[in-house]
Amino acid sequence: MDTFSPEKRSEIMRCVRSTDTTPEKRVRSLLHKFGFRFRLHRNDLPGKPDIVLPKHHTVVFVHGCFWHRHQGCPHATTPASRQEYWLPKFGRTVERDNKNQQLLGQKGWNVVVVWECETKDLSKLTEELLRIVAHDASLVWQRQSLSMAMAAEKQADYNTEKNSKVS
């Protein structure tokens, strides 16, 4: 049995975002830090991918583990109440995801799925994104850890501020 009234549950569900989620912003931030340019939510492509990297002919879907049923993930639980509603809903979502990924593949796009739980470890996510998206040998030098990149960025900012005060 649901612990909330139908009205309260409806209010909670209305607050669930479909775009600009925290995991999506993490992936976008990493891609941007490494110099990738992309478009967001292109509705002319099947499934309206979260991130489209036209130069690399790659699309990235950032899926929530619960909604898109990440196999083996502890966040992909099934609610105990109203399973007659939830199970078909989850089935339709997974079916739609598979169909959209197939259509994109047929159109020549590389499809990358990043799961919400994978966005927690930024250094591992950085390595995976670069490995999958960057097919160019010229990007090998960028395979530094995120913490090193951020430290260097802060040091560069510090040096710029220091030099501007001296002038």
C-alpha cells in the first residue's frame, strides 16, 4: 500500500525532472571540461538523446536507474504497491529505450548509455567517457584525472589573478 494519498503521490511525481537532472549535468560538465561540444535534447533524433556530439556522431543517454531499470543496480527497485501499474510501465520504458537505440544505430549513430549510479564516481566516469567518445589519438593527452584537471585550473586562475594585481 502506498504511504501517500493519490493527490500527494501525484504532486511528488510532477516534481520528477526529465531534463537537466543532476546526473545529466555531471556528464555535460565533464564533456565540456574536456573540450567536447554538444547539443542537448535534439528532438529530430529518435528518443531525443540527452547529449548529442555531432562531430563524433555519438549520442549519450543519461538514464535514471529506477526509471530505466538498470540491471543489477540496487536503485532499480520495484515498488511493492500497485505492481499492476509499475511493471507494465517499466516494460514500456525499457522497450522504448531499446527501440530508440536500434533506430539510432541504424542511422549510424554511436549510442552511449550512462547510468545515474555511474555518475557518482567522477574519475571513473571521466575515463569511461573519454574511452568511448574520443576515438581520436589527439585526445589521449587529456586522460588525466578530474581532480588533477581541477587543481591545475585553480592554479591557473590563481596565477592569472596574481599577475593582474602586479600589473
